[in-house]
Amino acid sequence: MYRDFEDLRDNCPVSLRADIAIDLIHDNPHRLAEAWPATADGGFRLALTDAVTRFWEDEVRQRAGGKLPDDALAIEIMVDSYTDPDMGSSLYLELHAYCGTEGVGDLCWRVFDDDDLERRFGAEMGTRVVELLEAVSPGHGLRCIVEVNEVEED
């Protein structure tokens, strides 16, 4: 159907975007500031985007009953970060789902717009983000809140 990722991205009939916020929290602002540089670590960011991609793609493929061709869906995630002593410290993920057909786009929309799944994602990713940070910044003691802020057609 599509030659490769770029072909799917450039020619897909449906593209969806989901904005995800990850707010990092620590009772001691100095400990948060000490751990913050770990969020820029390339290995951390790669593992984070991989975990988020797998969560959503696995759910779409599961709901498709295992009948979704490999090239019918691709997910790309951009990561940005912001920290300020007064405003807090957050990672922002911009997830793009490139859907090879209208039907796949409809399925993705239902998956990304599922409130119960969003809550499960927030809980699972909250734990996973802390684990990933622990791998690059041991003993940080951070907590996090993960939320899907908005889903829209791209």
C-alpha cells in the first residue's frame, strides 16, 4: 500500500494529532531541578517515545483484531520540554498518527478519544516515565502526571 514511513506520512488520507503533557513533580524544588537535565537525555527521550508509541499502536492493532496491515498506521512523536521555578516542569509530546485508510483513521479516532483509555494511559505512563527517569537519574524521587490534552484531525 505505502512504500515506507515517509510515503504514508505524506500521502495518508487521515492524520490525527494528540497533545500529551507530562508534569514532573517533587516536594523539593531543588531535587526537581537536579533531576531535570535527565529529561534531555537522548536515551530517555527515545525510550519515552517508544513506550508512548507502543501503547497507542498496540491498542489500535488490538481493536482491529490483528487484521491491520503493517503499513496502515505509523506514529511519530515530537518531544518538547519546559521548566520554570514558578510554572513547573513539563514534557510536551505531540503525537501524530498517520492512517493509511479512512477506516483506520476512524478506528484511531475512537481509540485516541476513549476517556477510559486516556486514564489508563495516564496511570501506566506516569509509572513508566518515573522508571525511565530512574534509569538516567537514579534516586530522583520524582512523580508525574500524564494527560492527553487534545485530540484533533491534523
